[in-house]
Amino acid sequence: MDTDLIMECEAEELEPWQQVDDRVEEDEMDGVTDSQTPPPRTPPPITAPPITAPTGTAGAPRLSNSVAKPHGKCFVVGCKEEHRTLHCVPAAEDRRAPWLKFIFEGNVPAKVGKKLLVCSNHFQTDCFSNLGQYNAGLAGKLILKEGSLPTLRGLPADQEHASVSLPLPATKDIGCQTDPPKRRNVGTQLSSRTLRPHYKSEGQQPHRDHLRDLAWRRREEEEEGGGGGGEEPLQGSSMITSQGPDPTSDPADSASALTESTVKSDAALPPQASRKYLVYESCLMELFERCARCQRACAVTTTRLGTLVSVEQLCSHCESSRRWRSQPLVDQTPAGDVQLSAAVYLSGASFSTLHKVFKAMRLQMFPYDTFCRYARMFVEPAVVHSWRKSQEVMLQQLSQQDKVPLGGDMRAHSVPLGGDMRAHSPGHCPKYVSYTTMELSTNTVVDVQLVQSAEVGSPHMEKEGLKRSLALLAARGVTIDYIVTDRHTLIQEFLREENIPQFYDVWHMEKRLSKKIDKMTKKKGCEKVKRWIPAIRNHVYWTAASSQTGPERLAKWTSLLNHVRDVHTHQDPLFPQCLHTVGNTRDKRKWLSAGSRAFDRLEKELTRKSVLKDIAQLSPHYQASSWEAFQSTVLQFAPKDLVSPYLGTLCRLYLAALHYNENADGGRAPTSSGDPLLKRRSPKSRTGESRARPLKTEATFRYVDDLMDLIMEKVFVDPSSYRDEILKLNIPPDRSSQ
């Protein structure tokens, strides 16, 4: 009888405000499997009720009425899907009445408890002041705005079918010390955490830890940027705003949803434009230790191919599996391998040096044969195509620029050229020699020719390179005004036969005289000439720049012999006297005496027949100093200690030309006041001398981006048309095959 009465009382349904929450908290059940028993519950300590601010008191602090980890339940009639954040009913009568009317559906009982709770599922999203922080994992509870009222009963209409899960059976521990009752999950093998309502963001369903890390990375990037301006999201991430449970969301899709991309725009970027990061293997394996569906340990296998790592995860409990790759595949080829090979080649770096760096850091790398294969198949055809396209535009502009009418015809404006050769290996018998032709008025490289010694012989390689360049310019209709070169005898003979005006570069002439005079000053009796070496160097440049004809250059040049004797009037009518102001000299010991050993040796050196002939042909307008700057660029892409085949050397020369043409007219770096920024330089050849040179802005590499896009988007997809351009090149057979 008593037993039946007790059972009947336990089966009686209680009202929501009369019920006592005896359920095991969800957080306590995380990680408990079928073979495990939940830990025994201990009653929570008795604490005083929270202090609330007096109603209507001005300036009193308003404490939050939200409970982060509830020890009660939602009192709304019919509420089954509780939110983890509960809100206390206000104590003020004017605000309390609407809450009670909503809780009891208008049938408010006569006696109601003082502490009633309402979960966050019954409020509109605009009622919360920290919704964004909560969705991003930066807040543990939702905070209501002042004056908010519950208006939603049950789940919203668009969230009714967002999550289908079975609630865990309620248990009650009745003061015994026996083993707790056995528990069994019905209809699912998921953990209790997975059974929560699934909130699906616009592009993904991320984990809270991931969102917290995402927000940390965004704050770090803002601090690095100085905090100025508006917020700029981290590339590869997005701001997540929860829109409630998605009708299409299902717990079975959790594993696949976690592997989706974080940002829609990042998925649309090509592989070469996406950002890359260094990832440690131990940190990477942490993402695959447990199954995304059942949160149990999984079997993980990794496979490496070059710089790509593939991770395959297999769960033996729920039999779910997934495969993840560290980089996309382009036609079954890792995109990172191709892009890294292209980046090494296009930047002029050495693969052996890069391989040492990777080996020191234990970064995974593909072998040298793979690098050569990618360079031969994709990179070199793209470089040749890009240079040919750029060269065609330059030659067309040179052939059409500044046409003027002459006798009814249109005659093109003549072009000043400069050219010189470069040996690509140390010694007097190089295997390859390149001849570079530059348009001096625009300071651009218009043609690069590579000659192998087996084609014409070592003495004729420079002449052969010039002949090929001039033939190309003539075929494109470019009219040559004159050409500035060095004093190579075969070049002089060839240009006389072609009837092309030739001038000599002043730098080569000054360098030759300086070496001979410096050698002469080391002899006995000629020590005083050493003080005149800087003045003689400057006189060479002044003679070339201030003269218009050959005889005028000779008259100014020979006046130097009178000047060193403190004689400033001359017999030549083309230059009768020095242009400087004649004054008293403090140090008269610097003057040379006529008939002295030092003066006779200097006069003999400055009036040689070959020297006078070359002085008359010094260039009055442009010099080959820009060509010397280009040679410094070539050293970055094709150093002389680098051994490459013919096509590899030619492509590296093309890359140097593309880099030089893009940065030839780079602006000068200004100071805070707008004046040009100067830098002190001390050339090695001028011991003890320093010069102030304007500092240029940093170099740009737009051509690298264009080439990378061309390789990844066109050449890699269909390389046949680009390889045809390689076949059109006249590549001589290697000397080892002859």
C-alpha cells in the first residue's frame, strides 16, 4: 500500500515552478562512455542569493541577471530545448508582470516563487548586447539589454528542425553508496556535447576553440598594424555571426562541416595568391587525434609527396573517415612544389642554398631533379614568352616613336644605343658570352644575345652578339643614331663597315688611363704625379661632356699638360685658356716642372697616338654607366660560379632584363622635408674617397607576380604552345656532345 502510494506520487506530473532539477549537468557528462560510470554528484554549497541593485535608485550599478552555468532550469511552460544561459525575472513589479505573463502563458498562479529563470532561446537576437562576442567564443554567457522582454516560445520557426537528438535519461542519486545506475544512450553514439543545438554559420560550422584562436589572431594583426583605420580582417578568416540553427544542419554532418574552408573568398583565390604558413607536425597531428563525430581516438596515417602532406583519419568506433591535404593538387601535382620551384627560379635564388636552409629547419623538400623538371617544363617557357612579349612592345615603340615628315616621307627618329659583352665564367676562354643592347634615352634593355664559344670562337663572340642584336633591330624597323661601346678592335671594324657612328664609353677610357698612371707613379721620380690622378679622372669626363667635336676634345685634353705646370693659356685657338679662375696657390710643390722625369712620363702617357684617337671619339651625350648597373643585376640572377645549360643561362638573363626594366626609373627616396635622401658610398677602386649618391626607393617585383600567374594558370594547364617558342630558339648543341 505504501509502496503503491510512493510510486503514484513519483509519477505525478509537477508544474514547472514546482519541479526540482535533478539532472546531471551536461558538462559533467562530457567524455563519459558506455564503459565508464559518471562520477558521484556532490550537492552544491549553499550560497547567499545574488545582490541586486535597488529598483529606481539613480546611479546604482546594474548587475547582470544572467547565469553562466545554471543550477536551475527554464520555467517557461513547454520549454524543452534549454539554452545554457538563464536570465532571472526582474524584481520590479512593473517589469516583472510581462515576464510572468509570458512564462505561464497568461495564467499566472496566485503564489509564484521569487527566483524564476528564463533561458536565452525565448529572446530575439537584438535583445543581447554581446551576441557577437558570445558567438566568437569570447564570452561565456549572453547579457540582456535593459528593458528586454521574452517573446519567443520554443524554438523559432526557422530552427525547429535544426537539431534532432534524444535527451539523456534523467537520473537521481538517493543518498546510497552503491554503484550508480547504468546508463545507456539510445539512438545515437554521439557525446553529450555534440547533442547541443547546432548553430551553423554562413560558411562553416567552427569549433569554439577555433573561433577564440581566430579572434586572437585578428587582435594580433590589428596590433601589428598600429590600430589605425577600420578593422581589416585577417586574410584567410572571417567574422562569424550566428544566425541560429540551420534547418539543413544535422549532427551527422558535423565531421564534414568542420573541414570546410574558413572563408569563402579564400577558396576563390588561386593557389599562388593564397597565404602560406609554417606548420609543425606535432601541432598538425593535434587536429586529427580525435574523431570529429564521436570524439574518440582515431588511427591517423600520413603520406608525403614533396612539400605536400596528406593525412588520412579513420575512426574504428563510428567508422567515419576523412582525408586532408596541406595544399591543393593541380592535375595530380602538388601546387606548392610547382610554385616553390618557380619562386626559386624567378627570384634568382640558388636551389642548393635553399635546400640547406630547409634541411637546417627540417622542412620537407623535393629533390633537385624535381626542381629541374619543373623549371624545364613550366618556368623557362613562361620566361621566354614573357620576355618576347615585352621586347615586342619595346621594339614597336622604338620603330614608331617621334616620326617626323621629311620630303613627303615619314622618317623615324633615330635611337641612341649602347652595348657591351659579359663573360659568364672566369678566365679568358668563357663558354658563354652575352651581349646586351640598351636604349640609352629611356635606360631600358631592348635585347640580350647569348653566344657559345663553339659557334664562332672566343675572339669573335662579342662581335657575333652585336651583329645579332643589330639584325633584330633592323628587322623591326628601328633606326640607329649612334652606338656607345668599348674600344674593342673587332667592334670598331664591324661598325665602320656597317657605316654606323660609334662613340666610346668614358668610364672604360678613364679606367684604362687611371691604371697606367697609377702604375707610373710607383716608379722613382714620378711620385708627384699621384696627386694629380683625381684631377686627371675628372678632366676625362669634363672633356667628353663639354665638347661637341673631336678637335675640340683634343684641344681641351692636351691643355692638361699646361695646367699641371701652372700655365693656363694655350696655343690652340679651339681652347685658348682655362675656364677656371687663376689665383695664387698655397702649395706650389704640387706643380710639375717641364723637363722633369715626372712630367715627361705623364706627357708620354697622355699623348699616345691611341689615347688621342680614343679621346676624339668619347661619347658627349650618354655613357654606359647604366649598362654597368645592369651587369650588377645580372650577377643576382646568373652569377659566374653558376653552371647552367644554354637555355637556363638565357632565361636568367631575360629575368635580369625584366627586373632592370621595371626598376630602371625607380624614384628617389625623399626625406621628411621632401628633399632627396643621400647615401654615402666608398667605392673599392677609389681608396679613401667617398661620394654622396641619391638613395632610390625599394625595388618592385610585379614581373614575378605576372610570371607566377602565367605559370600556374596557363603554362601548367597547356604548355604545348609555350614550348613551341622554345623550339624556335636557335639553341646550339652543347660542347660536350660535339
